[in-house]
Amino acid sequence: MTVPNSIRTGGEIDAFCGKCELNLAHTIIAMVGPKVIKVKCNTCGSDHQYRGQQPLVKATSFAAPKKSSSSSSASGAKAKTPKSAVVTISWDEQFKGKDLTKAKKYSPKETFKVDDVVDHPTFGLGLVRSVRGDKIEVGFKQEDKVLVHGKGPAPVAAPATQPAPVVGPAGVPEPGAADEPAQS
Ligand SMILES: [Zn+2]
């Protein structure tokens, strides 16, 4: 107990104010012998029994304050992430950081690799999730599709909606090479 010797009625003492929920300067208004009985908070003006100072750590276990949840410092053990926060990347988010202008037009003759952005004439934009031999799995907005790729000149499942670009010999993937004149 660190009780100052100068304690007397009308003097000041630090005490825990239940209203302010802080250790604050109080004015002593009642004493019995050397014991402080009642104090008056210098901050909020309410008088109450002297309870000494409250260790702030235990603030929650003492006279549970009915404060609204404005202060969350008391509930330190609260889980930060709710269970529902499953990390799901939305379809749009997967294209973040990707240059959609560089999306490859899908063609079975094209060769794709993981993370390539595919521009499919039917399914729209998709992201290559995996490559297995001559098959690629592409996540389109509607659904995932397994497509063929790297097929060179023999289009197996080519959608005949676009004119097949003139590609160099044996299906060398060369986007935009259609109109390139051979100059050498
Ligand atoms: Zn007070």
C-alpha cells in the first residue's frame, strides 16, 4: 500500500473512478481514521467509495462496465478472422496484375502456359490454371474448361468462328504474325 502521508479530508488522492473507468485524482470527502472512505472524482464530479487504484490489466474483471463496444481493448482475445473468411479469389480478381490486352486469342494451335490469359471466342476471358500435355484447364467466368492447345496445324476442336490466322510452319505460336511479310 502506497498511501501518501498527507491524506486527509479535502486532500487529493488517486483512485479508480468507476464512471471514468480510469485512475484519476479524487478529492477525499470522508475518512475513518487513516482510511479513506469516500472520494469525489475531480474529473466527473461523482462521489463514491474509495476503492484504491485498479490495476488496469484487470479492468474487465472488476465491476464489468456496461459500456458499449466502442472500446475493444478489453477483449483482446477476440478472434480476428471470422470462419467465413475463406480465401476465395473471385473470378475478376484473378486478373489483377494481368495485362488483359495481352490476352491470347484461344486457338488449339496456340500454346499456353499456366497463368496465361486466354481470350476465348465463346467463353470470353479465362485464366490458364494448369497445363497437362496438350490440354489446358482454363477458368472462365461461367465454368472451368479443358481445352486443347499446342496442336499446330491440325485444329481438333477449333471453333470455326474466326478465320484461322496464318501461322508459320508447323504451328509456331507467333501472335500477330499473320500479315508479316517474309523479308529475309
Ligand atoms: Zn470520474
